[in-house]
Amino acid sequence: MLRHRSAIGLYGASRWRSNLLALITVLVAGQATWVMAATAPPLGVLRQFGVLGGSAVTGAGGLGVLVSGDVGSSPTATITNFPPSSVAAGFTLHTTNNTTVQQARAAATAAALDLASQGPGVSLGAQLNGQILSAGSYSFSSAADLAASGTLTLNGPGVFVFNVTSALTANVGSTFLGTADPCSVFWHVGTDATLNGNSFFGTVIAEASATLGAGATVTGRLVAGTAVMMPGGGGNTVGGCSQLPIMTLLKSAQTFSDPVNLTTNPKAIPGAMITYSMTVMNSGGGSVDGGTTVISDPIPTNTAIFVGDLGGVGSGPVSFLQGATSSGLTFVFTA
């Protein structure tokens, strides 16, 4: 384990070990306030969702709401007004309480616990209008409110975590400003979240309901313990942070000997020996499914292939490196 020691002067000589919690200094009302650094919660399968309800998801009528992310509800899969509301290309509207939605619900529960554990951080007053904040952990002893036509500015890099004890309300005409990445902003709301403003930043995980008002736009996610409701005539959006699993394939061919040069600067000439490998990586927050992916690569004419062992003798030419969520794949090689 690498150890690092640093000294920081604060009203005299003080020593802080680097493994203490990092602190960020921000200026609030002209006074220096210590804000505990925040970390993004593990999202797992929730990463690919834009909207997740617990008892129902109701989309907008009229033009509908466009959700850039999966949409589902668990444990009760009641989905209405899709269409005219819709999900962006590549994402999925889950009309049943399938395995993916169940895993997203479990991930949402874990994320909420993680966010709660990062509190209380700096306690803020109920009214957010006019606040200019840097990354860190913040909390509200009761409700949080962004006034009609008010602004909340989130600046700089880093993660923002807000723990709201009761309700969160962003009123009509309110706007989020600043240089923060909306996908690094997280709201854990103890009861209901009502978002009626022009814009809203972050992933909202409400223990009760979440409501997206007419014309309101969320750059992030809407997650509710009960219902997600999106009334109005539509034309607005939710999403921008959802990520689908990504499969990548890397093929390589490396000459390690030839009949003329042997192993010294060998060339890919007739009779050469070439190590051929293919690496497939599936990354992201998607769920494990029973689908089949076939990868084929024809061997060139007049080429002989020898199948080697990646591990011990007899292990065969395939090995698996599992991630946090195991693929469950196994391989049996018969020579």
C-alpha cells in the first residue's frame, strides 16, 4: 500500500494525513465554509434508466415527454401515456417488471442509502434561490425549495450530493446555471419531488413520488419510490445521463518468428508464426441477460491454426475476467 504524507498550514503548523476525508473550501455568504467532498453513488443497472417508478410511470399527453434512457416501474409495472411519450432510440420501454427493472430498483435503493450516508455535510436553508455552490455534500433539515423564476448555480468539477429530509420543489420558471456536470449531481429526497422549472440538474431519487411539470426539463434521471408523473402537453425531455452497456472487440495479430529472421525482428512472410488474439469487453451498467452474441473471424486461406492455452495446460484458448456483476459465462475446452 502506497503511503503519502503531506502537511497543510492552517492557523499554525498542522499535519493532516492524506487518508483523511478530503475537504473542499467554498465561500458562502462571504464566510469560509468547509464542505465535505461527495462521491457518486454506485448506480449499476440504474445507470441506463432515465425514469424509474415504484408503482407507476405516467407520461405526458399531447407531444409527450422524450426520455433519453430506459423507462420502467418496479415492483408495480404500470406504464401509461407511452405513447405519446417515448424513449430515445437505443433505450427500452419496460412494460413488465422484468429482471432489468428489478435490478434497477435494487440499485436505486442502494444508491439512496449511499447518498444518505454522505450527509449531513453543510446544512442549507430551505430557499435555494440565488445560491452559488461548489461540489460537496449538502443537506436540508426539512424541505428544499427553488423559488419561481429563481436560479441555483452549481459551479466547477466534482460531485454534488443533496440530502433533503422532506420535499423538494423547483417552482415554475426556475433555472439551474453553472459549469457543473448535471450527471454528477444527485438528490436524495425524503418524500416528494416536484420539478416545475425550466431546467433541473441531476439524478433525483425520491422516496415517495416524482412529478415533472408541464414544460419542465431534467438533465439527469427521475427515480421515485411510488409514482413518476409527467402531466401536461409534453414537448419536454428527461435524460442526458443514461448510459447503455457497451461491447468492444479488439483483435490483434503479432508475428513472433519467421523462417528467415527467426525471432529477431520477424516479418509476416510465408511460414511465419503469428500470435492471434481477440478480446471482447462488455462494460457499463446493463443487466445480465440470456441473449447470444456470435463472433466469427474466418482464417485466411493457406493458414494453419494452432489453439493454445491461455491458462494452465488444457485450459483452452478462452478465459473470462468477470466484473462487479458476473456474466455467469463459463467455458469448457475439448482438444
